Amino acid sequence: MIHINENFLKLKAGYLFPEIGRRVRRFKELNPQAEVISMGIGDVTQPLVPAVVEAMHRAVDEMANQKTFKGYDDGGVGYEFLRQAIVENDFETRGVDLSIDEVFVSDGAKPDTGNMQEIFGADNVVAVADPVYPVYVDTNVMAGRTGQANEIGQYEGVVYMPALAEHGFVPQPPQQPVDMVYLCFPNNPTGAVATKDALAQWVAYARENKAVILYDAAYEAFISDPDIPHSIYEVQGAEEVAIEFRSFSKTAGFTGVRCAYSVVPKALKAYRQDGTAVDVNPIWKRRHCTKFNGVSYVTQAGAAAVYSAAGQKQIRATIDVYMTNAASIRETLGKLGYEIYGGVNAPYIWLKTPDGMSSWDFFDKLLQQANVVGTPGVGFGPAGEGYFRLTAFARPEQTKEALERFARL
């Protein structure tokens, strides 16, 4: 008799975004003439930039020629030309010394943040912010690292760290020791950023407790404040306790192309039950190469073009489109009396729902009365109740129209 992995049965009834999709589909069925504008799921709308497209076209032509055809990449970890470009442009420019064999190219930061937990023991205690990107929690539930969820959706065995307005939505290190800490800056969903001093506190905590920080930096390209670090490795000693995740999805419009990478430093250690230190880098390499065959050559060629002079200029223009949207959302909703956070160094705007309305009630009101879709804050955790997330990824004309509809609510 085949048995199911009962850890999956602990998961709440539906993942947040499919539930949003279900409600939107139902609304469209009942209101087929409605023109719904999505500012909910963080999908991009601007096309791939010319430098990337041209590189991918050249790569396709190479794949059509016997002499230049490419098969599997360098063991599934990514072509050297891309990993070298990543090291030189994303890290060396910020004073971070990495080798290319600490970089692992993948098809997304979401699967990487979800998969990385596999290489750590099931008895590790996990700490997450509240509110939090649901993947961090759900994948640990699937792995059997938690108990059941309580009435407010928090799982037994997980340490929840409230990320509240009074602390700029940056969680404080917990009083008790934990083993795995998930951090995301610029933050999804709140749009908050962490200073170098704040990250240094986390690095010190991890070093003291021999913990690992799983640091999601998927939105670092949206940082405009020169005092905000783009990488946790800008903090001294972080390479001994942190794994960093990056993505080309929002930065370069690769949501439909799929390319990202993780950095697993050689200095990072985990421990056997007897306390013996073990290098994490080769263990992740073994897992990565066993379960993943690599990102396509065409895609990696396009990703490498992101780092060309033309690519950097063109991608900055695309990011400026989204951040102009964010500034418009902040300004307009602020004038309408909403309490607004985020949207300065991140493409997410975190707003307080009006009149004490619940997150899902505000979602329904916005959908039904303004035909605009956002994301209920409570879907990211109990501390998100009474908040609502909007993204800046809609087309400019859609953002303008959505804000006019807000004004008519």
C-alpha cells in the first residue's frame, strides 16, 4: 500500500496566490465586461531588453550549428561565462570576494529558497519573519520540520519573528537559539530594507549560534539608497554563516525565461550530530547536480548579456519604469489618506487597510468596486492582517488607471 507524505497534509487549504486566482476568475465569470488590473502577483510587464534578446538570438543560431552547438553546461551549475560575469559585476564591485564555484545557476530564486532546506537536518529549528514569503514556511512543512498549524496559521515548531512598523518591518533576532533563519531584503511583501548595522546583528547572531542565514536578495537591483547593502556578504563574516539567493526575474524580466543563482560560500559550515563541521558548498553541489540538469544555454547567454554595458543601461531603464510606478502609487495613495510603506528601494508597496478592514475584505472590495487586484497581507502571516500589498510591475498606463479607480472608491 502506497503511503502519502503526510507532511503535505499539514499545509493550509490553498497556497496564497492560487486562492487569489480563484477569486479573480470567479469575479470575471460573474462580470465578463470588467477590465481587471492586476497589482497582486509580482509578475513583470516590460519586455526583455534588446541586449538580452540579441544575445539569445545569437545563442539560438549557435545551437543550430554543429560546431557551436551546446549540450549540458558545466555539470549543471552554470556556464563559466555567466558565473564569472556574476562574480565580477554583482560582488567584486561591492568589495565581495567570491570564486565562481561558489555560484550555482538555477531556474529561479523561488525553487532555490525552497530546495536549499533539503540539505539541512529535519530537526533544525527554523525562524521566519511574520509577515513572510509563504515558500519559506511551506517547504519546511513539506520536509517535516514543523507540527500542525494553529488557528491563526502558524506552525508548531517554527519561530515567528514579528516584522512590525515600529521596527521598519525588519525582524529582530529571537531570544532563543535557532538553526535556520530566512531573511529577505528588499523585503517581499513589505518593501522594507535592512541597513548594514541591522544585517551585522544577524550575522553576529548566526555566528554565535552556529546557525545559517538563508538570505533572499531577489530584489537588490531596486535599491537606490547608497547606504543600503545589496548583499549580505558586504557584512564582515557573513560568508561563514549565509547563503544568498539572486534572480534575473524581476531585474531583467526573466519571469517567463527562468534564470537565477545561489551563492554557497566555501567558508560556510554545518555540523554533524556529534558536532563535527562539514562543508556546505560540496553538499549543495551534489544535491543541485543530482536533481537539476542546468539552465538552457540560450537562457544563460541572455542572462550574461544583462552585464554588458548596453544591458546594464537598458535594464536600469526598465527598473526605472517600475520604480516610477511605485513612486506614483506612494504619492497618490498617500494623498488619499492611506498609510504607506515600501516602494522606495523595492517594487512592493505595503499599505494599511482603511477603517480597520481585514485584508481579505479589502481585497474583495478593491476587486468588486475598482476591479483592481492586490494581495491580502494576512496571506503572508498573521502579522500581515490589516495590511495589503501592491506591486509596481503593472504597465504605467495600468498603474495610472488603477490609481484613478482607487480615488473613486
